[in-house]
Amino acid sequence: MIVIGTEEYDLTNFNQDLCQCPNCGKRGVFVRKYANSFQINSHPIYSKGVGYSTICRKCNSAFQKGDDRFVDAYIDQEMAALKKPFWLNIGVLLFPLGILGFIAFITILSK
């Protein structure tokens, strides 16, 4: 049975410096970063892109770009530091090689 779907991988660095929240005034805003990946049988084939959500740990307020200029600068800084893992795209190489290997195996057996 082949299972095809998507998976979200958390890429958040929990050691990041927190930004001051415009609502409660405390340093609690952090950026949760994640990557979405297309996968077959729980093996990532290729990355569909990265995303983020910005939340204050103190008052649980959520922010988007354009809500506050300091939060916008903080989001840009954190997303610029994001390094997408290489292994999320490794399936682009391994999956076709596996199919070609299977075809070669069947060809050798049929001789």
C-alpha cells in the first residue's frame, strides 16, 4: 500500500531572542517556522515551501506581517536566518533512482 500526502516539519529555533509584544508590552513574541513537504510512505520527496506563525508566549496574541513594524522586522530577521534542511528535497533524487533500479532489476530477471 502506498500512502501519499504532505507533512509539516517544525523548524523553530527555541533559543531565538524574543521580540516585545505590542499588546502586552512584554518580551514574548516568537516566530514558529515550519516547512511543508510532499511525501510518499512517510519519506519526504520535495519541499513545498516554508511558512511561519508569530505568537506572543505571554498573552497568546497572534501577529501577521503589517500589524506592527517592530514585529515585521523581527519576522524578516528570523525568516532570513532560516535554513531549510536538505533532506526535505532528497527524495527528488532517490525516488527516481529507486524506480530505475527496480526497472533494471526486472530487466535482468527477464533475461
